[in-house]
Amino acid sequence: MSVVLILGSGPNVLNCRDWPRDPFDRIVAINNAWAVRQDWDDLIHPDDFPVARMPVNLTAHQRVIRAADYVPLQNMLGGFVYAGGTMAFTASYWALAALKPRVIAVLGCDMVYADAAKTHFYGKGTADPLREDVTLRSLEAKSARLMAMAARQNCAMVNLSLDQSRLVFPRSTPQDTARVTPNAMDQDAINAALAEETRLGYYVPSGKYWKEETRFNKDAIDALDALWLKAVLAP
């Protein structure tokens, strides 16, 4: 597997409707993003995703990825408290573990909600980062962690968006994705952050971290996020 494209539900995901398929070996759609292009391969969604919003007919190469599929893989790479509780991060960790790509490119995952009337490509939706959630205190730090974990597996993370973004991934274009290399990271900072995760022990094997949220110290998570942000090297 070489290049995986992950599509979120941000308004700019519509920019990819006319992109050629050639740069991408696999396309992963999150939630409603399956409706953006017909040539997606994997649809990933949480268990409470409405049945009415599911695609009716799947082609032979299309499959649906549910919590039973992605929770164990995300746990392998740190779990939900550390890796972040949005489907954009979940989809990326699943793709990293399940598909073993060389590049993961994302679009429609910027998680910036300046226009309250149009938070998603289909209009107004319920955005994960706008809820009160201990795993989402710093989206930038969560994306830094994802980039670091990908780099440890020789995989590059890039953002194909041209808009303001909470992600710290470098920007790229569809045509350039095949040429990008794993992101340069501060290895000492990564090791310190992983050691702190081990010390804290905020792991929830079920993935249902909200049921145990009272045992998580927000100040400790903020300090951990600061460590992950130090791992990002300036370009």
C-alpha cells in the first residue's frame, strides 16, 4: 500500500470530487463523506452512525469499518485518550495499522468551524471537537502525535487542504503525495511523551473513554500535549 486518501466531512472535501484517482491507492471515507466520491474503498464510522445515512449498495471492493474493527487497532497505537477522540484521528490510526501505507493524505479534516452555518460539506452537522471532551483539549497536539506515530512506521502525514487547519501536518497536493517522505520529528520529545503516557496509564481497552473520564487529570493531559507539540520540527 502506498498512498491512502482520507476524506472527512469539512466543507472543502468537495474540492476532491474531480480529482483523478491515480495518485491514491485507497480512499477511506469518514461518516457521510462516502457521498463525495463513488470510488471510495472503505467507509469508517462509529456505531451510532445513523443507518439512514449509510450507502445502499456497495461494490465488490467497498467495505464498512466499524468500532469492532478500529478500536483494537487504535488501542495498539495508544488508545483514544492519547490518540484523540475524533473520527478523523481514528480513521488515520486505523489506516496506519490496517493498510500500512507510505503516505496518508487527508482532506476535509481541518476541524475549524468559523462558519457556524456550514460546518460540514452537507450543511450544519455535529462536530466532535466542539463538544466538551478530555481527549480533544489540543487538536494540534493530537495531530502531532499521529504524525509521530506514522513517522515511526515510515509513513508521512500530509494535509491536502488549502484552508486554515488545526492539523500540524505539512501541506501537499494530490500530484505530490507519491513523492513525500516521512515527517521529520524530534525523537527525544517523542520518547518523553511516550514515557509520560506509560506513566499516566490512561488506557481504556473498550474505547469508551467517556465512561472513565473522571479518572483523567486534565492538567496532566495538557502537559502531555505540550510534549507532543515539542516533537514537531519546524520545516
